[in-house]
Amino acid sequence: MRNPIVIIVIILLSIASIAQNPDYDVYAIKYADVFNGEPYPIKYLVLDAPEEETGKAIFMFWLIKDDKGKNILVDAGFLEDIESAKDYGVTNYIRPDKMLQGLNVKATDITDIILTHPHWDHMDGVDLFPNAQVWIQKEDFNYCVGESWQKDGVAIADKRDVKKLIDLNLEGKLTLVDGDNVKIIPGITVHTGSRHTFNSQYVEVQTKDKTIIIASDNAYTYYNIKHEMSAPKNATFDADGYVKAIKRMKTLATDEKYIIPGHDALLFTKFKEISNGIIKID
């Protein structure tokens, strides 16, 4: 018969383990349409996709929420006046902080923002959330504010967003994540490898009963995920790495349906809409 003291220790350790990982709810929030809401050739987002394949794209970000006051955004969307938006047929735009009202979350309630990468449509809205601590990969930050603006660099961010990142750092509101497979918040781990930007990251969320992967643009669409195909070469520094990252996501998520792509309108047909433009990943 097992020693009662041993049983008590096991129970206490189990309780402690549960306490370390909050029970999160995860939401996807659509705040605009891309390409005027019309179908587009999927080859725009999938390398070597068949010419006849089409899809519909949206702009979205994600909220990870617990019942103890933690409200974590994955990406922050953009402000409508950014110059870069003009080439993408943005329609039905609602400012990201306004969209959160559908979940009774105020901009000041956001505690953290995990930036998967510093493209304008994912980070321009950071200053809407004044109380948030912002997390970004160290190599992505360093390249974005430095080498990318040198003679042979590749500009991966809008100039005004570069300034926003520098200001966040000066204000002590920026945390630089150093590398792959790093647990940054209880129950939340970030991974690298796709190199959509210089060292973009995707987010693993441990909920009570499943593991969700918020891929963001590290897997643009369900077509990328299903067929294990890269983004176009102008959308990644490493096409092979992009595919390897998708394969790895499949080993991390509880089910492939819990790998959440960055711009695919199909996502909103796979989960129930709980408010206008908001679904719960459940």
C-alpha cells in the first residue's frame, strides 16, 4: 500500500502544476477585409500554388484571456491611416481596440502584446494599448531597427513602427525574447523557425484541455498548412524553414484544426462566431 504522505505530495505537486498554467480562452478577432473582400489568387500567399486556386483574406489579431485579469494580445493590428495599407484594398475596417469591446475588454485591460513579427499590419496598433508589455524576438527587433535600413538590408517594418518599437524600448515596455521554444508567460511558449521576417515567432497556448498554435503569418493560410507549402520567397528569409515550422506546428498542436493561420477567412467558418467578427477557438 502506498504511503499516505507520498500520495499527499503527489496531489500537492499536481495542484501546483495546474496553478502554473492558467486556463486560457483564445479568441480570433477580425478587424478588416483584404483585397476589398474579394477572392484572390492563393499564389500571393503560397509559393508554387496552382494558378486556379483562390482564397479570401482578412486582417485579424488574437486575444488570450484568463479569469484573473490577464489579457494578452497576439499582434495588435494597424491604424487606418498607415500608408502601407493603401495597396491592400482594406475594407470594413474597425480599429482593433474597438473590436475588443465585443468581449467587454478595454484597451487599458491589455496586459501583454506578443508581436509575432514587426510587419505594419501586425504591430502598428501597439500604441492603442498603453498598459501592455510588448514581447518580440530579439533578432527581429535588432534587424528591424538596424541592419534592415542599411544598403543591403530588407525593410521589414514601416518607419513609424520602427520608431514605436524604439520608444517602447526606451519606456521599458519592450521585452526581447532570445530564441526558440521560450516560455514567456505561464502556459505560453513562443517558437521560431519560419523566418517570415528576420526571426518571426509563433505562439503555443496551453489551455485546460488542448494546445493551440497561433501561427500568424508563419502559416499564412490553411492551404500552406494542409499542403506544407512555403510563403512566397519575398515573404520569408527561408522557404525551407517556413515549411519545417509548419510541420513542427503539427507536432505541437492537439489537433491540426488548432493551428491558426494569419490571414485566412476560412478560420471563421471553422469555429462559432460569438460576436460580430469574433470567434472563440474551442
